[in-house]
Amino acid sequence: MSRSAGHLIVATLENAEVERVYAVPGESYLDVLDGLYDSSIDTIVCRQEGGAGFMALAESRLTGRPGIAMVTRGPGAANAMISIHTAWQDGTALVLFVGLVPTADRARESFQEFSLPEWFSSTAKAVITIDDEHRAGELTAEALRIAASGRPGPVVVGLPEDILVRMTDSPAPTPSPIAEPTPSTADLEALSARLRTAKRPAFVLGGDGWHEGQGRALSELAASAGIPIFADWRAYDAVPHTTAAWAGWLGYGRADAIAAGFAEADLLVFVGCTRSDVASDGYTIGFDAETVLVGLDPEATQHAGRIDQQILASPRSFVNALAEFAGGSAVRSAGGSGDPATARDNPDTLAPDLRAERSDEWMLARAHAQSRFSAHRPDAEAGAGSANAADSDSNPDSGSTVVSEDNPGVDLGVVFGILDDRLGGEAILTYGAGNATIWGHRFLRHLHPASLVGARNGAMGLAVPAAVAASLAAPERRAVAICGDGDFLMNGQEIATAFAHGASPLIIVIDNGVYGTIVSHQQNHYPGRPSGTRMVNPDFGTWMSAFIGGHGERVEATEHFAPALDRALAATGPALLHLTIDPETMPPAADEIPA
């Protein structure tokens, strides 16, 4: 079958069961766009390349398959760079196709020419240029493999304009499944021995790869063994928050009591993540503990400090192997035989090799600290003018914004309690960066895997495009973006993409008129000298309503939030709630834990 190289690339993506590509069109890759015309793949036309890259990243985070973005050369590639850096630091599989100048125009400073490897090689797993039309399918399949294998990450593929239109008889390859290493019996025996002798062991879960419920299975095993589970920064959906072992999340905005528990552990088992600067409070805590590292990266990228045992495994292969090992041990210790799954279903025989004489006291103390930290305000349905809400002035441990005549706007402690009640842990939550997101991290539950997309590298502008992609990838679930006013306008244009392709995200914009995170740093280091942080905003609710079928509201008082939220949740298309707060409002303090 003779076809163009551009069409061969599309056929290879089809063979890889790619459902969507996120693209900003360009004349440099017209033949690929033409191939997509007759394809089973949906082409999601985005409004800016950074938004396209973030949508592809969200697709990968939620589905476990590499997200696909397509952009044009020069300026288009520059805009997409933010998604490559995010995918690199976050360890998320992403393939970015970039149109290039014709090969005859290289090294002549031609229109929009740039060096693909010099731009991207420091933050991509591989940079590939397709210079041979006969290898277009092969190299596309290779890019998908590299992105998803080992520690996941981004791969950038260059598409010279003239190569794409050349004809080839090469078949479209079907990418091979990625092999997952499995822990050996010796690995599990050594880990089991460490867990038995530790007085204060803890699991730390993070990274991608928790899509199939491995977190729930591990949490049941951990709870039976009296081992608490912490989550790495913005990986809180790895484990359901209802498990007895759930001990809270590490990183920015975490509770002091939770960080203290992490620091107190004498054995830390990292699964899918590492002891990074964020999790360790800037390389200051958690370094004295015996350390087991479980992951797919033999080089232990981003890990700091000791490694007493390293197990090469994915979250899936590790949890499955550990559960089988513990279940088999339970059968053997009981003198029985048969299916290890039977032992795993019996809490009385589960994981005896992991507990030894350790009581539940250590785990329960960690879980209690987390439950207090995430507890809602008792008056979660109260309005700003109620007596209970007024009590927040005299209750610094409420974790809430103090709302009074001198502090206009909504009470975020109340608002996020209401939002959590309405969502019930069922939504997909997306975050960009900024102080506003900390309220969502603290108060919004996760009960299911693949329910959180946040930029772990702190990139702004991810919340809106990620929510659009989440709504497309999982239309049966509610996608909710939590963003500040600064974060929102960095990629708020992708709301137009939602309308164009039938997505229906709910967007919560928290407006304090400043870059709040930077203001908080200025207050610490340059008190009384705010500089370069003020913003002027439109009425975002009115802006959303300007789209045909859009639902937007501006909420300026706490008592107005619940009915506004109900109307937004009942809307049939994209909806936005614009919440105003006082510029002095900071995120809930790390030591504010309600009694």
C-alpha cells in the first residue's frame, strides 16, 4: 500500500489505539492533518500550543497511554515547551510532533527555522527527526515506546515538511506492549524483613501508573499491616482517602503534623516516586529513615539521600507481587494451602509477614492527623453573615478565610467544604499553580484513581486545558478545574476548545487580584514592599456567558456559593464560577488543624 509519510504516521497512531490528538494546525505538517481527515482519531483543535501540550499531558495522566500533541515549527514549538518541561519533571508520557522546515531550507535561517535537538534535548527522553519517509511509521512507534517505558516522559518528533509528502510502501507498525519488570521473590523477602522489623514504617505513593486500582489494593494490605500511606505532591488520587491507612499528602501546603509523621518514620518505602525536594520540605526531612525505592527508573532520577534497597517495578507489578507474596505467606503461616487471594480476603490472615508485633497505634496517629487537617468547617453551609461564620475571627485554627466588613469576598474554608460535599470524591480535579489550589488539595477528597491532574513542576496554566481534556477522555465523570485568577488567564482561551468539541468542565476561578504565591514570598522576604504582583481582571462569569451555551456566575458572598454551585453543576455545557476574595487571603496555614 503506497501512501505518504504523513499518512503513515497517522496509521501508526491508529494502530497504537490513540483516540485523540491535541493540535494547533500549521502549514509545516499539512500532510499529517490531511491523514487525520479520514482517521478514527479525533483531532482536538486547540487555541494555543501550550494548551494543546497540557491537554495531551492530562490525557496521559488519566489514561496511562502517551498523550499526543501536534504543533508547528518555531513559535509553535516555543509555546509547547512548557508542556515538555512539565512532562519531564512529572514523569508523564507525552509525544509532541513538531512540523519543521523543508530539509533543503535547513541551516539557512529560513522562516521559523530552529534547532529541534538544541531546544528540547535537556528536557525530553528523546528527540527524533523523521528524515526518511520509509521510517516514518517505525520512528513514530519508537517514540511511543520510549515515552511510556522506564520512567515515563516526553519525546519530541520532528516532521520536515517535504519528507511528509513523500510516498512509501512501508507498513504501519503496531507498537509492542511495554514490558514491566516484576519484583523477584528475593526482593519481596528482603522488603518483608524490613517491614517486620521497622517500628514506624510508611509507604509513600506517587507518580503515574495507578490507574487500575493498585492504590486501593495496597492500602488494604498496608492497613492490615499497620503501615500508614503518604502521597507525594499532587499524586493524592493514588489511594482512596477513605482507607484506614491514608495519612495525607506531602509537599506544598501540607500539614505540619503530616510532615512530622513523615520525618518520624524509620522506614520509608517510595512506590512510583522519590524523596524529592518537594516531598522532603527542601531536602530537610525524611533522610534518616531506611529507604526502599520502588520504581521503573534504575537511575533514580530526582531521588535524594540513601537507598537501602531498590526494586525495579511499576506500581501495578509491585502491588500485585506484594499482595500475592503476602497472601501466600498468610496461607503458609496458617498451615493451609490454596489460592493466596483467599487469604488476602481474610483480614485476620492478611500480611502477617509485614506486621510482626507492631500495633496499629503508629498508623492510626498518622491517619488522625490527616482527618483533622482535611475536616470541613462545622458550619459548611453557613453564610458569611451567620454567627458561626463570624466565629472564624476568634478561631485561627479554622483553616478558613476570615470574612467581615473589612474583608470582602467568600470564605474559602466554607466554600471548599460545600464543594467537597457536592462532588463526593467522584470528580476529576485539575490544578495549575498558585496559592488558590491549596484549598482544593486540603479539602477535596479523592476516592478513585485517575482523578487528579496537577502540574507537579509548578507550571501555571494547566488547570483549564487539563479539565477540557479530562471531560473529553472521561465524559461520564465531572471534571473540575481549580485555579487562581493568574493561572486561569494563562490558558483560559481553551474554554473555546471545550465548546468546539463538546466538553463540559466546571471551572472555579478564585480571584484576589494578585499573584498570591509571589505575594506570600514577598511578605516573608520583603515585607511591606509588594512589587510586580497586582492584576486587573474582567468579570469571568460574564466572559463565560458570552459563549453560546456557557454558564457563568460571579460569587461575592459565601451564602451565594451553594446555590450558584448547584446551578453550575446542573448546566449542560461548560460552567464557570468566579469567586472573589480579599487580596490579603493566604492559603490555609500548615499548622491550622481544627479540633
